[in-house]
Amino acid sequence: MYNHLDTNTTIVAPATAAGGAVMVVRLSGPKAIEIADRLFRGRQRLADADGYTLHYGRIVDTDNIVVDDVVVALFRAPHSYTGDDTVEITLHGSEYITSEVLRLAIDQGAVMAMPGEFTRRAFLAGKMDLSRAEAVADIIASDSKWSHAVASTQMRGGYSERLATLRNELLRLASLLELELDFSEEDVEFADRTSLHTTLDDIASQIDALISSFTLGNALKNGVNVAIIGRPNVGKSTLLNSLVEEDRAMVSDIAGTTRDTIEATTTIDGVRYRFVDTAGIHTTDDRLEQMGIDRTHRAIANAAVILHLAAADNPEFEEVDYRPEQHYIRVVNKIDTATVAHNDSEVVYISAKSGFGIDTLRNRLSATVDTSQIGTGSVVVSNMRHYAALREAYNALMSARTAMDMGLPSDLLSEDIRQVLHHLGEITGAITSDDILQSIFSKFCIGK
């Protein structure tokens, strides 16, 4: 295996998933155009063509036998995704043709790209910072309107610009404090402490806002976990099927039919919801049923939203422990089979079987996720690595505040600010390691 940190190699990989009408094979590196010219027959050699041009022709093998009619897109360094010469070959969507083109390219000196290697090279070439590179993977994986919006904002650089502004201000402060060390014998202050206090408060407020946005960002990226709970035979499985408009859970009039958690997803107002149909909560001597009930309690603990069902013939809700940050919604089901007063505005009254009240319930679910800040263009943190680094940066900033309040010397105050810079730099890639890069880009698909 070649050294993936060596950007002097020319890499090749399919850039599209198999099974479509067309496929794209991407070559990138110092010999990308040279290798492509050995395979491609068009009206002119690619080596003589301008960048950002399309060329129709044929791919031929070493015996000059035609493999496929293709269209080649040519991008010259440094004006390409990776910063290197890049050739993208669009061919018919045959797995045989794709594998043959890859084989021919490798025979001519290219090496098969590792997952995420094209984007890694874009990062190493300075075409994007690390947070924008990670957003590439997020935008590919986005499965809802708002997860796409968060990833798109990050990929366009909105997040990077915010962090760059914070780092530049912190660098200015650190420089002033370190300048004081050069004149320590003269007892001068280049960084006015009142102004410094105000600036640190402002930066702390901005970092705290980014940290707080992670709850929303994580929900949009990974989906909102919703636990459907209640006694046996209150209609939890029917509700799950109704919400996702698909028969995912087995429905029966026999109490205790659901003995394990069943999951299904759907999108409501651009947000992905992951519903978990749980075993009914009750006392039992059946060991198998008890295992299901134990999993129900775990589902409740992991849920962002709890839908607690009761049946209309007994609209009482058993005691459930939940955390303040969790959304708890009481639902009375089967109102078509029993007379029940709709006198509690906090309760949603439905018939999961007929569909009555399901739209109202969807609206209540939608209200648990506030997407308004995305609509205003605010930056939302959705990456766990970024969240952890921001927490560390905030803690270091609080240490700097404490050091200043205690009147500690400039060198100690400066060191705390440098720690803030370090953790923010971990997000953008200004400070990173090969191990971190390997961990991040190994999660990408091959060809991106």
C-alpha cells in the first residue's frame, strides 16, 4: 500500500455509486492528464487542452480496443477540487466498464484512492479548512432539508469564518500579553485589562452560543429520537405505523405483542424523526417480556421526545421519569372506541387506526425542534468533534477569566488564551495530527 500522505502520487476512484445510467471515474494528481491521454482518444490530446473544458471521445485498452464512449472533464491545477490536475471521465454505468477503466488507469501508474482522499488533498492543498472538509461528508449523508442546510452552511465557510474571527481576536490579545513579557521590568500593560475583560466576555458568549447550538445540530444531523411508550395494548405499534405511513410494527389485539423495540424513521417539516416502538410498561414474571421492558426504559433514557400513550377507555398515565431537556407529550389514543372529554390542552387526542389527530401530533412533534435560527443563517454545530473542542476552548477561556480576576501575571493569562486558540485550531485544522486526519477521512466514501 502506498503512503496516503504522499500527494505526489496520482489517485483514481469511482466518484459515483454503482447502478446508475452513468458513472464518473476521477483521476487526480501530477500525472492525471498524462495517464488519461494514454487511455483517451478524442479530437485533441488533453495535454494540449485548456482547463474547465469537456471532451468527447473513447477509452481504449492497450490493444486499442474501444472500452466505451465517454465525456472527459479537464481541470488544471491549482483550479480544481484537490488543487492538482484532475480528470473526470463520465462513462456508461456498467460495473464492467468502470472496473476496466480503473484497471487501465492503475496499469498506467495511478493508485486506487483511499476513502476521503480527494477531500484530504483539498484540505492539504489549502482549498478548504478541516471543518469545511468534514461538511462535504455531512452534505453527502444529509437526509433531510435541515440537515442539508446545516452542512451546506458549514461547507460554504460560514462556520469557518466565525471561528477565524474569534481566533484572530484571540491572537491579537495573546500578542499584546506576550509583548508585556518583553517589557516586564518596566511594568507596562499593552492589553488594557478592562477592554480585555470585555473582549473575553464577548468571545465566551459566542463560543457558548455555538456549544448550545449542538443540541439542535445533532438532532438535525442524526435525527430526533422519539420513544413511544405506554401500557400494553394502547396502540403504540399502530401509532408507529401511522406516523411513518408504513406497516413496520406488527399489530395485534393481544397485549404484549411487542416484546422488543422496533424502529422506523420519517421526515416531518424537513427534520428526520426516529421512532422507537417499545414494549408495554407493566409488571410481569415473563423473563422475555421483562427484557423488552428493560429496553423500553433504555429507549426512554436515550429519547429526545417521549410520546406517552394511554387508551381512551382508561386515559390515565403512569409515572415516568424524564429529564428537563426531554420533550414529554401525552397522547390519548382510540378515541373512536370510547367517549372521552377533550378538555386537556396539553394532551393530544388521536385515533391511530383511523388517522384522526395524527396531523396535530405531527405538529406537536415539529414544535420540539426550533429550526428558526437556521433560517436566519446562524451557524449551528452538528459535529461531535467540534462540540468537544468548543467545550475545551470555553473551559480554557474561563481559566483566563479567573486568572485575570485574580491578577495573575501576563504569562499565565497568555497561556490560557493560547489553549483557547489551540482548541479552536483543532476544529479548522490549523492544529491537527495525522491520526486525527486519518480518523476523519476514513469515514468518507471512496471517490470523495
